[in-house]
Amino acid sequence: MYAQMVKSTGLGVKSRDEMSPEEARFQDRIDAGDKIEPKDWMPEGYRATLIRQIAQHAHSEVVGQLPEGNWITRAPTLERKAILLAKVQDEAGHGLYLYCAAETLGVSRDELTEALLSGEMKYSSIFNYPTLSWADIGAVGWLVDGAAIMNQVPLQRTSYGPYSRAMIRICKEESFHQRQGFDIMMKMANGTEAQRRMAQDAVNRFWYPSLMMFGPSDKDSVHSAQSMAWKIKINTNDELRQKFVDQTVPQAHYLGLTIPDEALAFNEDTGHWDYSEPDWSEFYAVLKGNGPCNDERMAARKTAWDDGQWVRDGLLAHAEKRAHRTAAE
């Protein structure tokens, strides 16, 4: 989900004969499982790909607060309000960790935000769908955060050290988020008939957008090969999507909810669940800005950015004042 349409710089994976001596030594470190640190030499394509992937991840964490923050004041109990508030706060923290990781690559947080607001950078397509009921908050936790964890756990082994280390804490907190969502869905699925219908409706609407979170099919994901050669990505899109389906279908059966896919069937030969592909035309339309909530999400981010200008100005003025004072001592 954090590499949706992230393009690697260059024309593809280089052979050993095409690599410069520095690139060959760098690839040897990658192949040996070494972590690359900010001051280490790295190909510009590696740096650029990391900046775009980490930034897209950070933007997704921040924008991901919006569909859930919408329900904090409307949660059904005080306990649910407190849990959801903690979760939204976690997402803000995740964005902070990731922006800091991106900054180690020589790009500022301001530059990344401006790239988002200009449309140059994206965030995960899933956050352009609305949360229409309280059950949607359960579906977001169970399905959306479940898909996110499937992406994030391998990123703990990604080759760039700051990104890898940030993911360790993020994964721990995301596992709580998934359990929170599953708990909501379990309460709804075992509640009144109206609550069960609400839970099923949420699954019906979030199932395919959740499958889209892993990005396009491997046959259409032309830049994955380079990212995997550099171990920025550890698994392919289809590998992660299949793992998500295999994990989630039994959970849906436990809840007594139906996955909205008539072709869904367990394949005895492969040991996996066969499933229908999402509507990829919808995926690309959402990424281009034509989803249900694209305009709303971007407007919220722009308002927050503009309204926070005085805070950034104050912090910069304070930092400059301290620097002058330190220089005078």
C-alpha cells in the first residue's frame, strides 16, 4: 500500500556488468543483508525510491486519521471514544516517525507536504473511501489495518536502517489497531439484526478496496523488481494479497460474515483461497483523484497546512533566536 505506483528511478534492474564499482559494492551489501544507513553511499535511484515510498507511507498515516477522527465524537460508548482517540493519536505518531526517516535521506518535511498538496506525491488509495457507519470503523481496523500489517511486517526487514527501525514500533501499535477493529466487528456481528446488517454492509464496501491496498497485480507492477533487488520491498504485491486473503477469510467465517466474492473458494491443490481480482479501473481512478473522498481529504490536509503556518513560523523564529544566542556565548 505504501508503494502504490511508486516508480523506481532507472530503466530496470541492472546486471552486474552494467553496474559501476560503487553500485556493485552496494548491491553486495544488500545481498548480504546489511542495513544501509543515512551516511552510507547509495545509488540515487535507491534514495529517490525510498523517499517516495517512505513519504507515501507517512502521508497515508496522516491522511488515515481523517476517516476515523470523524467518528471520535460519535463512538457509542466512552470506552470506544477513548480507544479510537488513542488509535488516531498513534497514526499521527506513525506519520512523525516516517517523516523523520525520510528526512535522513536529505529531504525536508515541508518539501514532502508540499509535494502531497501539489499532487506530485500520493497516499494510500484506501483513505479515499468514506466511513458511513460505526461498523466501518470496525472494518477499517480489521480489514484496512490488517492489510497494512501484512505490508508492514516485512518492512521491518527492509534494507534502509531508519525505515526498518521505525517499522518495529509501528507494527506493534498496528497490531492493537487490528484487534480493536476485529473486536468492534465481533460485537456487531453478535448483536441485533440491524447491527449484523451494518457489519455486513461495511465488509461489502471495504473488501475490494482493502485488496487494492497491496497495489496492482505483479504482472502490471513494473517497478517492483528493482525495489525487491534493493530489498526496499521484501514480498511482491500478489504474495501479500494472497496472504491477506488466506488470513482474513477464516476470520470472516468465525464472525459469521460473508466475503462479497462469489468466486471465493479454498483450493485444495494450492492450499490457498482463490478469489476475484478487484476492479483495477476503480483503483487507478481513485489514485488519479476521482475517488469518493479525494477532494475532501486533500482539502482537509491543505487547511491543516495553511492553519499551521503560524506555528511553523514561531518554531523557526525560536530556533533562530536560540542559534544566535548560542553563537554569541
